Amino acid sequence: MKIIKVRNYEEMSDIAAEYVTTLIKEKPDTVLGLATGSTPIGLYKRLIKDHNENKTSYENIKTFNLDEYIGLDKNNSQSYHYFMHEHLFKNININKKNIYIPNGFAKDINKECIEYNEKLKNNVIHLQILGIGSNGHIGFNEPGTSFSSEVHVVKLDENTRKANSRFFNQINEVPTYSITMGIKNIMEAKQIILLASGNQKANAIYDTIHGEVTENVPASILRTHPNIIVIVDEEASSLV
């Protein structure tokens, strides 16, 4: 595990973007695993800026997103389909056929899990971007999720729903369930970059780096990955 401590969110985003763009330039058919939420927004802004200024091409890039809320249509402004389109995809030259995000509005969610899992098995992710929840979740894999889990439906922890309620008008609008890559899927990526910023992530980062490897802290399994980089700002690394 390589740990990079930086001053703030902006520097965290700068360094993450450098890793991503370097890989894309070296390997134009890279398969990226992408995350949503506030943490990677700075990274995505920098990827767009680089694309516009340096013409870095995403024409042959494939992307797989970690998760999606169940019950939200992809055009819903709170869906992760919408998030990714607004914060990244509409601003780069990626082929829409190469964008993969779980369909949380599928009629048969169990079938959607199986099919998304098969797509992941047929496409090795070269670089997975992760954020981390204050309870140590990665993707939507809440505490107690099996390390051997693959794509599955999860009932969101109330703390997760409260944390995500800032994106909604009120907490009762936050979906209760999501579809997410499992921990096994995440760990199969060739390289992982974990991003964390802010005091609210300090305990989770401490437990991930120094605590017991336990399913009660899903991110703790990352310590066993052979190629992981953790980029944390001063606040998130304050306990490390």
C-alpha cells in the first residue's frame, strides 16, 4: 500500500488526475472503474481540462461504475447515470457504447446483477477509482459485507443515507437500496486508487490503514491488494 499525503482536496485531485491521464496515454484502451459522490468530482474536472487542452482521447476507453441507486431512472438528476454524464462523459470523447453503469431501474434487478457481473468478468479493470464512506464502505458495500461478494443488491446503512441526503431535498428521498460491485469485483482491478478528503473520513482511513482486516470495515481489505495507492489530504490523514 502506497500512501500519499497531500495538503488539501485540490492537491489530491491533481495527483489522482496525473495517474489516470498517464495510464490513458500509455494504454489508450484502458478499462477504468469509476466512482461517484463529491470525492472524485475534482478528479473528473481535471480529466476534462486535460482532454480539452492536451487532446487526451477516450475514444477506446471503457468505464465501469461501482454502483447505482435502485428505483431511480437514469435521467433522474440524482442517479449516478446522470452524475457521470454531467461531471465527465458529456465533456470527453468517450463512446457511449463503452460506458457501463448498473441499471437501478431494471425490471429484474437480480438479472441485472448477474449480467453486470458477467461484463466485469469479461473486462479486467486496469485502474479502479474509489472513495470511502465514513463507516469504511467502498462502493455501496456496507460494514458486514462479505469480502467474497460480487455484484449484488444492498440495503443502505442509515449513516450512508444521511451522508448522501445532502444531494437530495430531504432524507426520505434518498433510495433505501442500491446495486453495487462487490468487494471481490473491486479487488480484481489491477490497480486501485483510494481518495479521501476531510475530517469525516479520518476514522475510516485510520481503520483501513492500521486497523484489523475485517468485514466490519470493508475498506480494510484493500491492504491486501498488491497495487493500491491511497491519496489523502491533511484532514483525512490526521489520525494516521
